Amino acid sequence: MWHRFLSFPLALLAGLIVVGAGVAGLGVLLAYPNLPSLEALTDYQPKVPLRVYTSDGELIGEFGEERRSVISIANVPEQLKNAIIAAEDERFYTHTGIDYVGVLRAAYSNLIAGGRRQGASTITMQVARNFFLSSEKTLTRKLYEALLAFKIEHSLSKDQILELYINQIYLGQRAYGFAAAAQTYFGKSLDKLTLGEVAMLAGLPKAPSTYNPISNPQRAKERQHYVLRRMKQLGFITDAQQDEALKAPLRRAHASAAASEYSAHADYVAEMVRQAVYDQYSQDAYTKGFRVYTTIRKADQEAAYESLRKGLMDYDRRRGYRGPEGFAKLPDDARDDDYDEALAEHADSGGLLAAVVVSASPRAVSVVPHSGETIKITGDGLKFAAASLNPKAAPQKRIQRGAIVRIQQDQKGHWEIAQLPDAEAAFVAVDPQDGAVRALVGGFDFNRNKYNHVTQAWRQPGSSFKPFIYSAALEKGFTPATVVPDEPIVIEPEVTGGQVWEPNNFDGKFEGPMRLRTALAKSKNMVSIRILQAIGPKYAQDYITRFGFDADKHPPYLTMALGAGSATPLQMARAYSVFANGGYLVQPYYIQKIVDDHGDPLGVAHPQRAGDDAVRVIDVRNDFIIDSMLQDVATYGTAARAARLGRHDIAGKTGTTNEFVDAWFAGYQPTLVGIAWVGYDQPKPLGRNQTGAAVALPIWMGFMEEALKGVPEMPRVMPPGVVRVETGPDPTIPDDAGPIPEYFYAENVPQEPAPTFPPMDDFVKPAF
């Protein structure tokens, strides 16, 4: 009986198809001549974003309205092609642009359902719509879509059509094309995707927002199951493969998923490049597929990133736990959506994961991070936050259900409660031979604070500025053996331009007369002030411009001897490069070359090199002697812990400003200069005894330990015009330092005239 009730709808449908065919035929005659040219397909030029790479070719940034990675059909995994065909167009390789079987099936389904429920657009029709037509649902648009599909099929091969589809289709989260979507949602290239991930991506074209794995993970999972069933029905996968993909845990993507695609943490560098390229090319920077290769080395960048974060977190841990980041109301029957909402304002920061507490006691805390799993923390993992687990703790500091905390894994893989540091830090490493920036970390977390402390933070350099005063003193006749009293000093108001100034040494102690070499190693403030008094602040102010410092940032007062002026970490790197390379001022640069989407160069850096065409700014004898004194700082002076690196070619200077507001270490090896800074954005004390040696030096050492692996020691060769004298033990330095040779300018050796050069920008501007 049922077939009798079915016969009328089928007859009606057949009649409609005949009538429709006649109308369509007339439409073809009228519309076909007006179809657009297929040049947009045959000469495909997608909007490709600006991409930024390390010098060794690792992607570190991408900028553009459309995230897109164009891929050849030959490089598309077969499993992905099958998944797309199963989800979107099972007869793609057999139809001629319109799937008549699919049209009949959809028409029948919609008729039975009493309204539009199912579409019949083929992949070819979707290509036509994406390139040439709007998404309006009108008969005219559908007619043009069908006609264009015929024209496309006549002009292009099936693989060419599928390649266009795979690269052009919008898949949510600004991702255009499957290669970009794979990175956006899973942080992987297409060839690394699992079957379950492939199926989830293949389900997106139908409705990218509805099936978005980030915003709608449950709907995305349902769509994934549908795609896997279709793949099984069409014979693309086996029962076992389907079962395995359905059971496989799929790490739930969250808002920070896209960041995982970059193999090096260089957000600050990528942003610097974006600004530079935009200044030159405006909006074309984001659509023309420019590729920029920086001077950054991946290994150095990762070493800098990890060392800065560890150093800053170690400092923060010494300050104690401040309490939860916030609180959320969790219902008793909380589900995934409740956890997602609670964590919406708290993004992960590297290995520091945001998590919402579901239960807490002094013995155990259970939390749920963005991934959705429940993690239980016990034992040593609770020690840092033990005070906040006390039931008597203040409500705003107590860890309880709904509290937002940070968790991380220790070296053994055990979870522990941690926190985001509220201080900031910066690190930059430069090749002193040509100014190439090898690593740059402008802060703890770019997504949390985009202020680039390397290039933008003008801070007091403190005692790390003293070597430039000592260098000036050598030109005025001082030697490392010159004895200067380390005794109290009082500066009258008419000299300071303000109040009476009674400076002190860091430790409050005075050791009496001592040699300049010892005074620099021990960072004696009284000696530095007396040196500056002797040579004159105005002379020193002029002299420091040789190193690239701005004279107006360092007023000619005696406070200059203690680094009371202002400098950025980048300026300090440029200045210390002079000591590292033999006396030449090189200009930092971070863009090695920029090429267009065809790989043709648009600009290549041509840096000046030390010893070649770079400007010599201090006498080679001066440089050699200052270098020997800075090596002593790293051997028995304030940076003696750097001796743990086991090298004899490192040198540098600690820096700590009044009341421990800024902490620095500026140091180098002949192939690499590194500057570390720690402080608060709104200047305030870091805490008693939180000096450059305690806070900044560990960051520098952590970096150098990795960056100098395999780099042979490079002892300095004494240049002509320097005399070496054996001095015997010095009673003002540790006994184990032994006899220290002293160096002097030889007599009757003419000094080179002081160079003149124009003011310098922070970076070499690449010639695009």
C-alpha cells in the first residue's frame, strides 16, 4: 500500500523536473553569455597573509585578514580528500558539475519533510559560489551557480577544482583553506592530522560557526561522527578505523590553540616585523604573501624565552603566593560549558595553565583547565599555595570551589599550583660583529602584555652603566691600577642642582683606597663618583654618545656615575657590543630579507661589520683593558656566579638601581651579547637584596648556557700599544683570585682621533 501513496509525490516531482528542465534550458540560453570569466580560477591569487620566519626558516608569526596556507593537491593527504568527498560530494569524480542523483534525493527529502532541509551543492558549485557569487538563496543565484559549475568543469580538471576548494573554503576562526584550519584548530600540518581530526575539519564547510571545535565542541563532535560514518559507508575506511577514530580522545581546542603552530616563541619579534612591513606596504602587507626572514635563531630564541620565564617565575615564587586570579560561580552539576565560561577571561600562558577549582582542601585540590580534564593536585604540588588552602585565609586569597588558579608541571611531570608573575622582564641577544638580533623577548607573555620592554622600556641602567664611565676615564689618563678612595662623599646642592647628596655603596660598607679594577669588580659607587668628578660630567656625557646613548637621556651630573639616566635594553646591547667586538659601533637589525609570494627578494639587509666598514668608536687598547676588567666582574666580582658556566671568555656587569627598582645584567662573549632586565612596569622596589646578580644574572646565565654550547672559547689577544705588568696578589680581592696581571697604555703610542657620527636609530631600516 505504501507505494501507492508514494507514487503521486514521485510523479509530481518528475513533472516538476521536466518543467524545470525547460525553464533551465531557456535560462541557459539567456544567461550563459553573461557568465564571468574564469580568470580568477585559472590565475588563482588568494589573499595570503604576511609570514615571519627565523633565520633558519621556522615560522614565528602570521598576519592577515585571512589565515591561509596554499597547498598543492599533490600534497593533500588522501584521507582528507576522502573525508571531504564523503561529507560534501560523494560523486565528485563522476558528475559534470551538478549531481543529478543528489538533486533528486534532496528534492524528495525536502518534499517529504515539508520544507527545505537538504541541499545538493557539489564541490564545483561551492567553488563557483565562493569565487563569483553571493550566498543569497534565490533561484537566479542557483541558476548562475549551476551554469558556472558546468563552465568550470569544462575548463578545469577535477583535481584542479578540488585544489581550489581545499585552499579557498572558509572554515571559521579566520582560517581559509584546510591547511590553515589544521594549524588553527590543532596546531598541526595536514600530514600530521589523525583520522578523527581530518573528519572534524571535513565537517566544517557545511556550517563553520555551528561546528566550530573551539566554540561548539559538542556539535563539532557530532558532525565528526557523521563524516566518519559516511567514510565508512563509501568504503574509505574500515570498521576498525572508524571505531578507533570514534574512541580516540580529541584534545579539545581552545582560544589559544592557534599559538601552538609556531615552533619558536617570538611574538614580540613578529610584531616588530609586522609594524615595519606595514609602514612600507600598508594593507598590501596582509594580502600579498610577503615572507620575512629575521635574524632570530630558533634555538637562541627558545633559550631566551625559557630562561626569562624561569628567572621571572623563580623571583616571583620567592615573593610568595598572592591568591587566586579570580572567582567564578560553579553550579553543583557543572559541565564543560560552565568550565569554559569560568575560564573565558583567563588564557593559558605557555606551560602556565589557567584552571578552575572544583574542590579544595589542605590535602588535595581538583581543577579543570581549558582541556576539560580533571586534574588532582596533592603533596608538594600544594606547598607554594599552602597558606591559601587554610580555612582561615581571607576570602579573596582562599583557594575554594570556583577559584581561578594557575597550574604547571614540575620537572618530574607532577602538577603544582603556580601563579603568573606580576613583575616583568626583558632579554635581548645581539651578534656584536654585525648587530644581528639573535633572540628578543620583550616580556613574560605577549598576549598578556604587548609592551615591548626591549625596545620601549626606558629604565635606569644602574651600575651596568659604570663601564662606560670607566672607559672615559682611561682616555683621561686613568689606569686599572689607579688607586681611588672608597670613602663617604657629600655632594653640595650647587653641584647636584637640588639637595645635598650623600650616596652610599650597596652594602653600606667602605673599604678605603682601592684600584679601579677592583672597584669595578665590586661595583663601588664612591669610586665611580670620584672618577666622574675627576674627568668631568660633561666630558662623560659627550663620551657615552660613542656607544649610541642619547646625551639628553643622561644629564651631566655626578648621578650619571651610578646609571641614573635612561636606556633601553636594546641600547645597552648595542653599547656592550662595542666592548665585545674590539671597539666598533654596529647597528642592531632584525630583518634579514623580505621576499614576495614568488620568492623574489624585495629587500636584503647589508649590515656594517666590526673591523670592516663599521665606525671604530673607542681605542683598541681602551677596549681590551675594559674587557679584561669586565671579565673580572664575572670571575670574582658581583657576577662571580657566572663562573659556573666554566668559560674564561665571558664578561659583563651587574646593575641595580636605588631601592632595588631595576635589576640588570649586561654581559657578553665575543660572539654574543646578552642583556637581561627585571622590574615592574609601574616602577616600584623588587624587594630587599633583589639585585641584578640575584634576579637578572640567572636569566642571562640560563640563556648563555644553551646558546654557547659547542662554541669554543675565544681568549682576547693583547693588541699593540698595551703593556702587561704582573702585580702580585691584591689584598682587596678574594685570596683564590691569585695574582692579577695589570694592563697599561704603552707610552708614545698615538691615540686615534675621536670619531664623529650622526645620531642613530634603534635599528637599521631594511631597504625594501
